[in-house]
Amino acid sequence: MPTATGKYLGGLRTEVKHESSGQTFITDAPTDNNGKGEAFSPTDTVCAALSSCMMTLMGIYAEREGIDLGGLHSVVVKHMESNPRRIGKIEIDFFWPDPQATDHQKEMLKRTALSCPVAKSLHPEIEQVIRFSF
């Protein structure tokens, strides 16, 4: 079974469907590349996937250790390069306003996040700047 299917909707817009759940999302070309920018661009989804993957892995560790990650959130900034047009840098700031964890657990959460499969799958020329505020 395929992981996802996609279709072109016209106007530089696509729809992607997650086959096992039926969930869908739309992408648009960004405004700086002839699009309307009314939805995530394909490169936005890459950056968001990195953040989501890291939070998911932190969640797995937190559940195993009995840590409540309530309030954990991220801010993602994508930097594009030209010639060739590509993602040059992804900055992610993780914020956890009231961490109820030991220093060791916080360090393990950080290490776990940095080991995420998306991070390991990105081209090495894409600079990943990851900061943790907790």
C-alpha cells in the first residue's frame, strides 16, 4: 500500500492524501515562486516535518519516562537559497515554558530530538539550527 498519493489541482496547487488515515493537505507554490502562498509550500512541509519528527521523538521519550510535555511548541524558520533553488537552512526553536523534568531528562529530550529520521534524511548541505528553551 502506498504511503501517500497526490494530485495536481491546477493553479500551482496540489492535494496530498495519507492513504492509511485518509487525511489530506493542500500545498501551494510560494509567492516568491509564482504561487499564491495560501497553503504550505512543498519546502514548508519539509521544514514542518523536521519539527514534527523531533517533537514526536521527544514525546516517545517523555511517555516512557512519565514526563508531561504540555506546552511544548516550536517556531520554524525556512531560509531558501537560489541557483539552484533549495532549502539552505532550517531554524527551529523549541519552547517548553514549565518543564517538569530533571536536567538529565532535558538533555535526553534534546539528544532524542536531534536523532530524528527526518534530520538524518536531509541533505548535509541544509544547515539545521536547532535551539531548545527549557
